[in-house]
Amino acid sequence: MDIKFTNRLSYKQARVTVLVGLILGMLLSLLQIGIDYASEDASINREIQSLLQISHNPASRIAYNIDAELAQELTLGLLRSPAIIGAKLVDNNGNVLADVKRPGLQSGYRLLSDFLFGADRQFEDRLYLDHLPNESLGTLRLDVDTYSFGYRFLRRAEVTLLNGFARSLILTGILLALFYVMLTKPLVRLIRELSGRDSRSMESSSLECPAGHAADEIGVLVNVVNQQFENVETEIQQRRNAENRLTDYLGQLENIVSARTAELKAINARLSQSNQELETARSTALDMAEARSVFLANMSHEIRTPLNGLLGMIALSLDGPLNPEQQQQLSIAHDSGKVLVELLNDILDLSKFDAGQLELEHIPFDLGSLIEDTANLLSQNAAPSVELTCLIDPDFPALVLGDPTRVRQIVSNLLSNALKFTRFGRVDVRLSTFGDGIRIEVCDTGIGIPQDAQVKIFQPFTQAGAGITRQFGGTGLGLALTYNLCEAMQGRLTISSEAGFGSQFCAELPLPRHTRALAAPSLQGKVVAITAASSGLAELLGNLLPGWGLEYLQRSIDDPLIGLAPDVLITDCPECLFSLRPTFTAPILLVTAYGSFLPSEQVSALAPLQQQARPLARNALYQTLQRILQPDGGPLSDTRIDIHSPQRRGRVLLVEDNPVNQLVAKGMLGKLGCDVTVAAHGAEALDQLEFKEFDLVLMDCNMPVMDGYEASRQIRRSGRWPQLPIVALTANAMSEERERCRAAGMNDYLAKPFRREELAALLDVWIPVTTAP
């Protein structure tokens, strides 16, 4: 077996070695040439300077004597030097005594020499006598041709490079011969022996180690190959023995396979039957899931429709002339209906979580006002001895991005839970920022939660214990829904509690800032608060009033007030007002629990006095202080529209088949200043649109003759009312209902039962607001 010369190890090793040697030799040669070049370049200047020194004295005397003949002889003598191609002697008056030149030499080396050393150089020597060194007699200028020096250098460099190349060639031949004898030749011998072996031969034969290689790598290779030969022979023998045994087993395996085949057929038949049963079970589960969704949608519709009528009628009745007892009774009935609506919403939201259908909005909203409004709505559930306070960081953003409806659910559930289990002390709602998100904390001084019960309270239909359900009621859905909502928003809900020492729920939600906090215009005045230092009122005023530019002092009931002279007195202690009023005449702001306002005769006795229920909202407190401190200071900074005053003159087409819901919606729209026309179904609505113009259509979805979906599609297909907004009024609160309404051509969606505030907000969007004449 022959190996190509260029593929032999000896050639490859010699090639690498010589290449490395050639590169190193060339580098060393180049280094030597570089040193020689620097030396030659310096020698040019040295030789010419020496020539100038030799010619200095004769040239000085010639210039002194102004002898032109001697000057000519001197310059001609200088031209005898191979490097001098021009000489010029000038006296001190600028007269040229001698000027001789000759052409430079030309050769093939000329171009490279000029590149390395330059084509020519000029040297000049000032002439003077030794005893008069400061008196110049003239100058001697020499033009030097560097070619003679460059030619000498290039010849030496050529010899150096040729010598290095010759040494590399000699080294290559020597290394090739050595590597062939020491490495390639014994390896080729081993290869020939291996290739000549008969793999089918049973005779055991070992390779012989080449002479002189028993202790090096080649000898080790021979030993390893011989050992592998022995292992292969052993393995071949073992395989032949195994083949003999396998032959004996084949007969047995054929019998076993036949038996197994019959058994597998029986198993396959059973598996086919099981698959059919599983498919039947799957189909049944899907049918049950679909039936469950249909049931929830129907339940939502059937429950919300009478609830809408119930709550709407109660809300309309509450606006009428009622005595206090009737007002209280209807308020209790209205609040009970709202509890039913919240319970229904919680059940539907949990079903949406189970079905993976919950969708979140991402819109800007005022979270601070949302929390204050929610707390104000729930304050009627607080016990009289419980102080409810909303503590919002003054630097909290004016608007954040998120889903206001779901955030309101979180706050409402946490706050309702805290108020339910707190009978004395404080319930605080704290709002602050952290990183790119917000933190909502609800702290109470209620009964607390034992450590072993904190794990299970986030599970649906579960409370801390059976006694809790009997004593306080509830379904156990609120915290489970809140926990799921926090997770759906990529946030988290944590609890810190101890039995008997209250609870603290903390919801951290990644709601980014949309608009930074807006600074309120500064007020001027001195405000004194008569309240306990540990009260929520004191903490709230301490956070807000200094930022509004007011001087704020807090005093307890027992502290003397002589010399304070406040502009406004704020207190949450109605009992102490009669003893305080004779001591000063400043206006009083009394902060009381929900439904605990002083009667009119006591208010007259304590005038000037204003009352506000807690929790105090920032906007309401600011406007109250502004009215007191700046009675003639112009309009308020943030005046909210009272939805009870008819400020709209929009023409609304109400499409509703339920008579009770017709009365409710018509009554609310009338109080909001709208001109209402009622249609009992979709076909009647189309007829009404033919004869009258409307600003808005409120469309129920499920109606006889023609439902709201078909009516909306026909309105859009006609093309006659392209800008007419259509808002769905439906008792179906499932998420797919909103998409179905939009697909039919409706612009917005309002679920029943709805509050007048929700209806007013919807009208703000779709009908321009005008002031009533």
C-alpha cells in the first residue's frame, strides 16, 4: 500500500517545520536588514559631515581670500567622491566663487534606493576662521546622491535573503530524510502488514515491532494493535457461541410469539372498546361544558333582568319625596340588591377564570379617585366606631394604565372584607408606587386570620372557619376572585395577619404611569385638627395640607387651644364642639361616620359648620377648604358635574321589550335630561328611525319579533345612519356577548343591572353635553 508523497507524515512535519523555520529566518533576516538599513542611513550623514570637516579650513581660507581658482579646484576635488554630485562655494557677500555639478548614476536598483534613502540630500557648512568663529566668510553647499550608499546596502540585503532561503532548502531536505527514516518508513511497514492480513483466518498472529522502536510511540501502537487483535478474536468466539445458543432459542421463541400474538389481539380489542368509551366521555364532558356556559349565560340574563327593574325602580323612588323612615328602608333594599349583583358578578368572573375567557383592558384611568369613590360607596357598611381612611401618596400619578373595572373589584373585595370583620378601630386603604407598578394596601384592626387558615382563604367558597360563616356571613368568593384577578394582571396578593390583631392585604399590580401627579393650586391659611394623633384623619391631613401650602397643627381634645387662632378647625369629635365654639369663631369642618350627621338645629347652633362623611376624598376636602379660605376667589379648580341636574338634551331611542325595564331606563334618562322614545322590539325601532332623528340608540339584545342583533345589522347595512351610535343593553354579562354585540354593529355595551352613574358616564361618551337653559 503506497501513500502519496504529499500525504506522508514526514512530508507534513518537514513542511510545517521548514515553514516555521523559513518564517523565523525571514523575520531574523528582515530584522538584520532593518538594523543594517538604519546603520547605512546614519553612515551617509557621518561620511558627508566628515568630508565637510576636512574641506572646512581650505574652503574658509579660499572664501577669505576670495580665490576663485582655488575654489574651482576644491569643488572639483570634492566631486571625486562617488556620493557628491554638486559643490558650490559662496562668499559672505553672496558671490559664487565656484559651482560644479555632475549627473547621478542610473541602475535597476535606483528606484528602490531612492525610496529607502531619498534621491539626494543637501548639506551646508558655514565658513569661518578659527580665530574669528563669529564672523561668517560664506557657505559651502554639497549635493549628495544617496545611490552609492543605497546600492551597497541593497547588495548586502540581497545576499542576506539568499543565504536564508538556501539554509531553509537545505534544512527541508535534511528533515525530510530524517522524518522518513524515523517515522514514515516504520509506519508504512506496519500498514502493509495490517493490509495483508486475512480477516477470515482463524490463526492468531501478532505484528512485529520495527527495530529500534520498541519503546517509542510506534512500539506502543504495535502493542495496542496486537491487544485489539486478541480482543477481537475473543469476541468472535463469544459471538459464535451465542449464535449457537440463539439457534436453540428460535424454536422456543416461535411458540412464544404465537401465544403473544393471540394475547395482543385480545388486548387490542379491549383497547378499542376503551377508546370508544373515552371518546364518549370526552363528548359528554364537552356537552356539559357547553351546557354550563349556556346555563351561566341564561342565569345571568334571567337574574339581571328583574334585578335591573328592582334596582332601577328603587333608585327612582329614592329621588322622590320620602320621609326618613321610607328613605332608610328603600336605601337598605337598594344596597341589598347591589350585594346580589356583586355576588352574581363574582360567580360569573370565577367561571370566566375556569374557562380562560377573562379579558383585561389597558386604558388610562384615575386610580386615586377610583379608590376614593369605592371607599365612599362602601363606607355605609362600616361600623360607627370604625374609622375608614384613604391614604394616597401625594406623588401618586394622576392616571395609570390598566383595567379600571377589575381594579375596582380588587379594591371593593378587599375593603368589603376588612369592613365586615372590623367592629372597632381603623380600616385604611393605602395607595403608593413601587418600581413600575402600584401597591394597594388594605389594613384593618379586626379579628385577624389564624396562620393555619391563611393558606385556604384564597380558595373559592372557603372562609377561615365555619364560625366565621355563621357569625359574619358571606360566600367565600371575594378573596378567591381577588387573588385570581391579581394573577391575571401579572401581579400578586399577599397577606400579613395575626388572630386578634387585624390583617393587612397587599396587592402589587404592574400598572405603569400614564400621567404624573398634578399639583393643586396653593391655599393660604392655618388649619388646626382636633383629633387623636393615632387617627387616620390626622395622618391624612398631615400628608395633604402641607403640600397645599397650608399651615397645619394637630391637637388632641385635652390640649389647650388658646392663642392658636385657626382659619379652619377640623375635627372628628362632635361631642367637643359645644365646648369649643364659644372660644373661637373660625369655620368648623366636622368629619363623621356615614349617616351620623348632626341635626339641623345643632348645625345652626355651631355655625359656621360644614359636615363631611368619612372617608374624606382629596378633591372634596380641597374644594371645601378653598370655599372657606377663599370665599370670593373665583371658580373651583375641579368642579364635578352633578348627574342629577338635567344638562343633556339628547334624543334617545330606547329599544326594550320588558315594561319594568322601560320605566327604569326612561326614568333615569329623563333625570339626565334626555328626550326618550321607546320601541318594544327591533322592527319598531326601525320604524321610529324612519320618522325621527336620534342622537343615540339603547338596544336590548333579546326581544320578540326582531332581536337587537338583527336590528343593529339592518341599521348598519342601510347606510342611512352611519354615525348613529348604538349601545347594547343586555342582561348577558359573559365576555363573548360583548364581541357578539360589536360584530352586529353596536358601538358600546352596558350590562344590566346598571346604575345611573354608569348610564351618565356612557352618555358623556356618545352624546354631546349641553347646559340646560
